[in-house]
Amino acid sequence: MQMCIFNTQQKYFDQLGSCSSEDQIFDVVGKNKAKLSVTHVGHAINLLWQFQKERPQMLRTIDFIRKHPQFMVLRVLAENKIDLMDNETLVDMLYHALRLNVEPHDSMVQQLMVEAWERIERFSMATLSKFAVCLTDQHMYHSPLMGEITDIVSRKMESIQDARILSSLMLSISGMISARLRNCLIEKAEFLLNTRDPSQFNNSRRIVQFLRNIKFSHRPLLEKCNKIFLQNIKSLDADNISIILGMYQSLHFSNSDFRLAAKWRLTELLDAHIDPASFARLFAALGPLSGPVVRERLESDTLLMVEEFSPSQTLAVIETMEEMECRNIQLIQKVASTLYKQLDLYKPVDIARITQALLSLRCQNPELCAELRRLLVSYLHRSVVPCEVSMLTRVLSLLPSPRIDHLIPARIGAVLPQCNLSDLNALAIAITKWVRNGSSYQPGTAEMHMKLLQRLNKCGLERLQKADHMDLLIEELKYISGEWFEEILAEETMATFERLIDQMTGSNVPEFALFLTKTNCLHTGLLDQIASVTLQHISKIHYSAIYATLLPFTILNYEPPQAEEFFESCIQHIRPHLNLCDPHLLVLFGYLLALAGYFPEDIIKTIFSVDFLAKLDSQLDTLPDALNMRIRLRLMELNRAVCLECPEFQTPWFHDRYCQQLLNKGNVSVSPLQQQIQEILGQLLGGSIYAKASVFTPYYYFIDFQCILDKHQKPLPYVDQSTMLLPKNGKMLWEPDNEFIGEKQLLPGEQRIAIDFLDSKAFCKNSHHIRGETAMKKRHLEILGYHVVQIPHFEWNSMELSTKDAWVEYLKQKIFIGES
């Protein structure tokens, strides 16, 4: 009898196993539904999902399955046999049902969920991991049930020995973890990645996604994951590469090797992506990395298929075009037309993103602009989420129409107490813009806006005064800038950080140093604490974060106590990792050290080696244009500093052509203030022929004025009054005594004077302390043989110098007596 039952059961397994389509499975179910066991039902539902999983997204037939009468039979059978299911079958059934788009409120799903919750403590970690995925599929990220899973993971983490199980659990519970559990999960992930098969790149992808979700850029773990991605680059498709690059961007993690490998792999895939869905993913990943030839091809192909894109694909394409700084007018207009037809299908956040992208691309489409504005206003009237209100308000303020109805200020006012500092900053910028642009022409609107700004200021100050966690405050302030912060919050912000100074640690020092640099304010107490914490905990700071840690000291030109020990400690920390540093980061690090007057020979020789410069060139091709230009400028400035301050290194000067190109693009003009100084100089020196304006020195430093004094301190006339001292053949030549070939040779006792007007950009915002770049320029001009006279704006424009005689006397003191 038992053998007969076994044979019957096996027959149904064999019938299901021989099925090659959904229809065949449903046929078996329809003929044998009364005889199917719980195992048969689970096997049938599993097969239905496996058939779908093997097909491309666009060829899946999930709607057909979900609506099929025999699928309803399977669901009823499953629901009736829940008590007979073991733990693994129970969760598998739930997992496959959700994958086949069975609604969460369906009675089968609800019964499976209830039963799973009752058994949850008895689940293996593999089963628990799959159950956690089922919760995320239902958006139950912060549910009590997810909290219970988080607790189980915390208690039983030692039993997890599979990176796939761990990475899946990490991703699922990322919204529920404490800092302690976060650190334990990261430590466990590092261990398992070291001991498991590196070909499983999906584990690494989930781990990076976990870090992105918790906004925690743990460099050692990211580097391990990145290494695995590089080992598997040939297996990565455009979708995976696009996801990885997006997560890296969110985590502010950049790796030149991966960007170059991704560029190579995506270019290889270019001919294989002919359907709109796969091409849109390829465009989003390859576009920002590509050179002119590939970019032109991508744009041409996009023109051909843009009308076939889904709304999400069109959004991805327009945002990539924004990142690429696309100037293909035909493509911009065609994508804009496609977006116009799809606008009703987008969520509020998507409408804001579309508006931002189109404005950045300078799209000229009045109808689309008007419709976007209508939608933004409509969503803003209904929104109650603070971050959404601030985002919609910020984007709305970018549009040209000045009319703002009274409901918008009311909506902003309603969410103000719930806004964080970043939201408040966005709202302040928008409201200030409306006030300045005259959008308050309606009766009472101007007064309403001013009262709103006053409330906003009060909310910002109160939030700072109540802040008691340094890490959270740094996160809120990370992207804040502009007048509102500088005028209203800056002083209170620094006072708050001084109050929380004991919370500074090795982990938050780099982010705080970046913030302090961005404010351009000199706060010696905070800087001293950064240096002290760095010296105590430098082993806990990742080598790539040393650049950020040093930034405020060099940019703001400040030496903390034990300055030499501090700088040497930072240099020693990065030294063993020179070959792991991204080339552009090492250039920036070298430039920072040069600002402070440090030139470690091994680092300088590494940067100016042929192999390194070749690697840097390859990387620069994958970087955004603005960053590319910044790195090239910093390399030139570092090259100049090394040539001037460390001639013994015998580093060649190879930036003549680059500097010539910058000069050709530049526009040297004389401001009214410079004209005023030139006039006073002429009066002091005895005529305009004794001073030359707008001069380029050897190594291409620009100075406002130059004059020469003889050994008796008498000015010498210039015969040639051209504005630039540029020699022939495009090369900057100089003699050993730093004289231009072709220019008047200085006699013993003669002195060349460089006179520079220093505007507010040369100083820290909260003091008259000179910034690092200005101090380095003075140092270099003195090496070139100049006596440097600096004219700070606050001295020249002071009440004491309000007459021509006072200005003449001031310059006389600076030039002839040598008070610089």
C-alpha cells in the first residue's frame, strides 16, 4: 500500500518535472488537483517561477500565470496545506508567490506570513534570510517582524558561515540596525569575503547596497567588494555595472581601476544591446565614462529609440544626459517631447528630477516647462513629507515664472518644525529667491514670505541648539551652503560643534574636516581637536581619508600644535598604500602637502613617474569634465611647486603648453579698482611707465602689477608696456637668476617688486587670515626673486585710506619700506 502511494506521488513529480511550459504545469494540476500533496504544490509553484526567472524581463508572462484558473487552484491548495509544510517549504511558497506578483493582501500570503511569524525562532539562517527578503518585497522594512529578524541575526550571527545568507540579511535589516550591530555585520562580511568563492559577485553587490542604504562608506569593505567586481568584470552586465557605479557615487567611493574596467566591458557590450530596456541601462552606465566617439554613437542610437523608452528608462536617460553635460539640441528636444507624453506616469520626486535635468540641459520647451510647473505646484499643495516639500519648493524656484500662490507658503510653514537643516536650507534659498525676483507682487505675499523666513531662521537655530549627536549633525550639514547658512547658521553651527567636540572620533574626523573646509572659516579650537584625534587614532582612519583630514589645515593655512608630527604621521599612514591610491587622489594629496610646504621625495617621484602619469591620463578620461579640469590644474600647480621648492628632485617642468592653453582661454581685464591702484602707483613712482599691469611671471603666476627698483630704491621705467611677459615659441624661459630671456637684465642691487591686490577670496571668511594658495604664491614669487607686496581689500577700502594722499602713503610704506 505504501509502495503504491509512493509510486503515485513519484508519478506526479515525474509529470511536473517533464513540463517545459506553464500550460503543461497547469494541465497536470487540473487533472490531479485532488491528489496533489503539499510537496507537489510547492514544486509546481517553484517551477512556475523558475520558468519566468530564466526569461528576459520583457518576455515574462507573470500576468498570464496570476490570472490562470489553475494558479488559483494551486493557491487554495497551498493555503489549505500550510500546517503540513515544513519551515523551508513554507518560506519557499511565500517567496515564489510574491515573485509571481500575488498581492500581499491575498489570503494565502497572509496565512503564510502568520504561520512564518509563529515559527520564526525555529528557522535556519538560510530560511530566515529568504523570509526577510519576503518582508522587503512587501515594503515591511521597519515592521515589528523585521525587528524580530534583526534581533535573531544579532543573537545568532556566529552561526552564519555563508556570504550569500549574510549579505541578504544585511540588506533586508539595514533599516533596523544599531551602530553596534552595523559594526559586527561589517566585520563578519569582511571575514566571509576573505574565505569564500570570489566568483559570487552578487554577495558583494548586496553588501555595497547595504552600505549605501545605511549611508556608511566603510572603505576596507568597499575595497574588498571592488576587488571581487574587478575579478568578475567579464561576467557583469550593463545593469549590474550601472547599479554598482550608482552605489559608488552615493557612497562617494571612486576607484579608477573599476571605472576603466567598466568602460572596457560596457564598450564591449555596445553592439549586444538593441532593445530599449537594455540600451537605456547601457546608456546610463557608459555615457558618463565615454569619450567623444562613443558618446556620439550613444546619442545617435538614443535618437532612434527614444520614443520606445518606458517612463523609468526616459528618466534614466535624461539624468545621464545631465551628468554628461549633453549639448545635442536635437536629442534634448526629442527626449523632452517623450517626457511630455509620459508626465502623468511620474511620482513627485521624479517630476523634480526631470525638471532639474531639463534646466541643466537648457532645454527650450515652454509648454513642457509650464506643465512641469503645474505638476510641481499641484504636488506641493498636497505633500506632507518635509523632505518632499523642500525638494519640490527648491526645484519650483528654479523655474522662470514669478507667480507664487498663497497655498505654497502655507504648506512650507506647516512642515517647518519637522524639517532637518538640509531641508531648511533648500527652503530658505527658494524663498529668498522669490523675494528677490519680485514674485511677491500679490498683496500681502511679501510680508508672508518675510515672516516665513523669520520662522525658518528660528527653526534652524533651535535645531542646532538642541543637537546632541555630532555624527547626525555632520550628516545634516553635509550638503549645506549659501548665504542663508553663512548669515544665519554659521556662528551657531560652530558653537554647537565646540559643545560636541568630545564626540569627535577617528571615524567622523574626515567628514567634519571636509565640512570645515567648505565653510572657509578658521576655527583653531576645532582644527586643533581634529589634529589631536588624528594623531591618537590614525590607525582607525582609512588611508584614502587622509586627504580630507588634511584639507582644512592646508586650504586655510593653519598649523596646529605639533604640526610637524601631525603632517608626518599623515604622510607615513598613506605611504604604504601609494600603489592602491586612485591617481587623481594622489595628485590632490601631493598638492595639499605642497601648500603646507611638505615634499616627501617618494610620493613626489611616484606622481611624476611616467607610469603613474600614463595611468592618470587613462583615469581622467572617465571623470566628469569639471573634475578632470581640476585635477589637471592641481597637477600643474604641484609641478610648479616641486620645480621651485625642490630643484634637487630634478622634476621637469612640462606644463608650458597647458598654461598657454589656459592663457588663450582666459580673459585678462583690468577692474576699476586695479585702475585706481595703477593711477596711485603712477603718482607714487613718477609716471605710468614705471609700473607694468597684468603680468605673468615665470611658471605662469599672474600678478596685478610689477615694478623694478634700483639699488637706491628709485623706480626704473619700462619701455615695453605689454600686459604679459610671454617669450617666443610658446615656452617660458628663464635664466638661473629667474630673469626672462629678452627682458632687461637686473643689475646688482636692483629689485623686482610684485604688487597683488587680495580680495576676500584670499582670506578665511571669519578673519583676516590668508588662505593656503595665497601664502604659497607669495612663497614662490619670493623664490623667483620678487619682493612681494600684498594689498588686502580690507586695508585698501578702510576708513583710514579714504583719500588719495593716504593711498599714496600706504603704497609707499609697502613698496619702499618693505612692510608686506
